Amino acid sequence: MARKRGSHADITGPRVRAAALRLFARDGYAAVSMRRIAAEVGVQAGALYLYTPDKQALLFDLMQGHMEDLLAAWGAESQGGDAPARLDRFARFHVRFHLDRPEAVFIAFMELRSLTPGNFAAIAALRGRYEAALEGILREGVAAGAFTVPDTRLAAMALIAMLTGVTTWYREGGRLARAEVEGIYADMARRAVGAG
């Protein structure tokens, strides 16, 4: 099918992904059809297949992009310092990064169940790399006597869940500024591992 007049791949492709992100986050993957995504973008349904093979590929692309962006952004952060300083940076980074992407965060957690087994494994591997970064900080802190954690894997998962939860309640212009929220969450993360 030919592209709609005025349509350009470098413009329409990102619009397709943005519309899918919005609709999947608002209504859920199962409730959103390719036809609805096309209507949101303003193209014919058949034109979507110029930008994605199918709805599953579109979901996977959104989740993979989110995880790759997260890993790249964390990799660009300073990794120096002792374990408490690194945990503080991780907590602040996680809150800051995720507050800018609440829809992507929602999809990354709630729509894992919608992925095919192969796509699930690929996303789980990316998530595992990020979780391992935090677990490494926790193991280092335990070894140095800075943290008291009976199970670093469990603690890493619990901290990530706590930090990610900020996206469900935080609103711009609310009682607390972003920097204050980052600081409070970083303090809670330190206390959770016995660093005080």
C-alpha cells in the first residue's frame, strides 16, 4: 500500500511508535488494534505495515528501546566511588530517568505478559543487565561492611520496585520537586540496605 500523501518514514515511524505507546499505556496492549493506532496517527491501517511487521513487533520495539535507553543512560553515569555513593547515584538516576517516561515504564512492567516467549526472553535479558548493576553495588557494599542485606538479589529487585513506583504517583507541580523526590528515595534506598 502506498504511503499517504505527505507521509515520511522519518516522521511517521516515530509517530506510529508514540501513538502505540500512548494507547498501550492507556488501554492495554490487548485492547488496542492496529486500526486504532493507524487512526491515532492519521494513516490507513495498511500503511502501518510499512513501519512495523505487526503489533507484537511494535510492542517489542517499544520495550526494547526503553531498556536500551535505560542501560545506555546508566552506563553514561559516573560509576566511581564506594558502594553507598554508587547506591545513592543509582537511586537518583532511576527516579530521574523513569519520571520522564511514565508510559514506557508502565508498558515495560505491565505488558511483559503480552510478549511472545522469544521476545520476553530478550527483554528479560536486558532487564537482567540493569538489575545486575544494582545487585553488584549491593554485593560490594555487603563485602565492605557498608550494607546489611541478607539476599542481594532480592534486595535489588525490591529496591527497583520501590524506585519505579514513583511513576505511579508523582505529578509535576505537586508538593515535592523532582530533586526532593530523588533525595528522599535515595535516602530510603540507603536505609533499606542498612546504610542509614
